[in-house]
Amino acid sequence: MKHKSKCGLHRFEMKVLGHGNSYYIDRIAELEKATARKPRQLQIDLVGNGEIPADWALLIRSILRQRAPGTELVTNARSSLQGGSALVWLLGDRRLIREDARLFFRRVELPDGNEAEKSAPWQANELKYADSFSEIDPEDADYVNVLRLADEFLPVKELAGQVITVPELRQFGLVENEHLDRFLATAFAKTRESAGRSPAESRSKRPRVKARARAAQSK
């Protein structure tokens, strides 16, 4: 027998360490439990000055993609993020970020002869790493996948190697514009208030021009 989840908001903290496999193993297990509860809203708070390793970031993505359809994912960047950490943040249905936080993706070093035109979209066969023996390092291959997935949200090819600021994230529609949201909320509130008035109330607020005109004529 299935039971509907009675959970509302579930907050989940993910420290950005860049190392510590035992920590991520524990947090991955807790994240799977959190998504299994089918909360109405799951908020992941990302905090720390490291970087989630690419392989762990890809695993987190696979878990979050399996969450219940009714669960809204909110990602909250309480620190600047880079690489795999930035990808996890981008996965949110709604994204929050500290005003002075930044995103960063390190630049890809493509093998000679594989450099594509800057205007062209990244293709899977372009995203390859090669060491001195022309072999792909597994960690680098995972990072390639991180960049390919992040490219669905941002033009990573152009922005790799640059610091991405909050105003730029707003331009790409990745974070909410608080000033615009407040303006729209106020406008909608006034519209609803006007729509909710009865005809009698609306008439009572109109200036009684005709009454004043008759009074002036009688003098």
C-alpha cells in the first residue's frame, strides 16, 4: 500500500570539500533517503570552498533525476562554486545564490587538431582530454561529462576559465531577479485587489462630479 508523502520542505546540506570520499559516501546515502521520502520541496545547501569531484557530482545528478515528479528541487549556493559543485547547483528547478558568490569552470585543453570553432556548440567528440601518452585520464573524462552537462545551462565553451558573476547568471535566466519579482508581486497584488472589489465599492470611490456640478448650478 502506497502512502502519500506528508513532508514539506526538506533541507539537505552538502559540504563542498573536493576530497574525503567517506564524507560523500555518507551524504549520498542520506540524499537517497531524502529523495525517497518524496518531499514537496528538497533544498540542497552547498557550502564550502572546495569542489565536489566530477564523479560524485555525476552520481548526485543521477540520484536527483530519479526524484519523485512532485518534488521541487531548490539548490542554494552559500559559497562560490566550481566544476562539479557548479553542475549540482545548476540542476535545481529553482536556484538561490549568495549575492557575492561566483561560478567557475576550468578551461578544457583539447588535443591538437580538435579545437572547434568558438561559435559552434560543443559536441561529445570534441570534449576529449589527452595526456602525454594520448590516453584519457578517468577523472578528466568525468570532468568532460560535467562540462557537457553544464553546457545545457550555460555556454561553457565561451565562459570556461572565466569567473561567472550573479548578474551574468541573471542574464541567462538561471537565478531570480529579486527586484523584478518584487515589482511583479506588487503589481499582481494591486490587480487582484482591484478585481476583488464589488461594483458598489468601485462606484463609491469615484469622484461625485455630477453632484458637485448640480450644487454649483444651484448657487
